[in-house]
Amino acid sequence: MGQAHYLTIRCPLGCEAWLQPTTIERHQGRCRRRQWVDELPDRAVIPAGFVPILASVLPPGVVEDRNPEVRRSRRHEVALDFCLGRPMHSPIEGVRARRWLHVATRAIEARGVQAVRQALTLDGFLDLEADLVPAGDATECPHCGEFVTRRGMGSHQATSVVCRWRRAVAEVDQAWESGWRDPFNVEGAPLTWAALSSRVRWRSRMLTVPYPRWTAVLLKADSPVRPTAGADRDSGSAPPAARRAPSLRMMPSSEVRR
């Protein structure tokens, strides 16, 4: 590498951001102390062909009067039925929106619009699900809890940003419990990718975890001497390394995976 890129530090307040050490204190001033995925509303997108039927049956406010948001870079990959559909919330408390929509569309195809009215109560919904959805046809993703058909599980886990995020967080949490830390919480650890790559001792103690927008680098030491993330998360204070670090830049994910 012709240019040194500094490694990143895990936010100690619970939001799971991995940041440039010089920005950690500024980030803590606005940190929401929870992960962004925990604030997402539970929604499903009604395919365009089902919108008129479901909008005529569902209570006001359940179907949103807008098209779903699709990033421009992905529009050529997303079905037109989805792009022209409508987001909706579940009309039944405790039933996820995608699960309800899956059963409702099956009911329309098999029994017509009257069956959708049956799906507006929990007992009616469960009866329809038992009748129309074969056992084992759909399940919850073990990583993010989203309702997914078994056939679509692989695609969901590969493309869902929420699922990929939750898998990364779970992997980091498990590693943290086993003594792995970000480099700024490990005694004597190199703080740049170039330095890390040049030292066999640390390369053999390195773990990388890909998040959707960055890659976390963790190192294993006999015992971390700086405050652990658990302690920092409780106290709300920044680790000493974050306060002393010079002007740093975040390491690109592509270079971590080299």
C-alpha cells in the first residue's frame, strides 16, 4: 500500500458504528445508543397487482399512499411489480407485515377478496395460514427474524442489508465475549493497516467482520489493558485512545479483505 489507513474503533455506546478515533467524541454527542436497524418500522410491499384489492379491504392507514423507495443503482434489479407497489403495515398486532401479506395474497388467489376480510382477525388469519401455506414453506430468518420463504432464504441473506448487519453484529459480539477487541483497546496493537500487515504476530491474531458499509478489524491479545467495550458502553465515556489519536481516516473495506 502506498498510503497508510488507520483502523477504526467500535462505538462504546451500543450503536455498533465503527469510527475514526478522532470522531468518536463528536459521535458520542449525537449517538442514539441503539442500532439503526432497531428503529426500522415493520413493513411489507404489496405487489402492484394486489394493491387495489387490498387497499379496498384494509383499514385506513395500513396501506401507504406512495411507492416504495428503491435506490437508483438497484432499480434495474427490482421487479416492476415491486417498484409500483405500496408499502403496508400489518393489520394484526404480533403478526409481521410480510407474513400477513404472504397469507393474504395466497387467500386472494385461492378464495377471492372475501378471504382477506377473514385475515383481519388473528384467529381468521391463523386458520387461513394453516389451510393455504404448506408446512415448512416459510419461516423466520434465524439471523434477523424476518419472515422469508424457504426458497428465498439464500437471496434474502445475501441481499438484505438488515440481515447482513445483524449477522455482523452477532459475530462481533461473540468475538468480543471471547476477548477480541478493536485495535485501540489492545495494548501495543498497530493502528494502521500497513503496520498490521507487516507484523506476523498481529496478522495471526486478526479477525475481520464485514458490515454492509465497512469492515471491522478485531485483534486478539492475552488481556486488553484499555477499557473494554462493555465497560465503555456502561459508563458512556470514550476510550483513552479515542481522545489521543491524531487526524485519522477510515480504512476502506476493500483493503481489509486483501
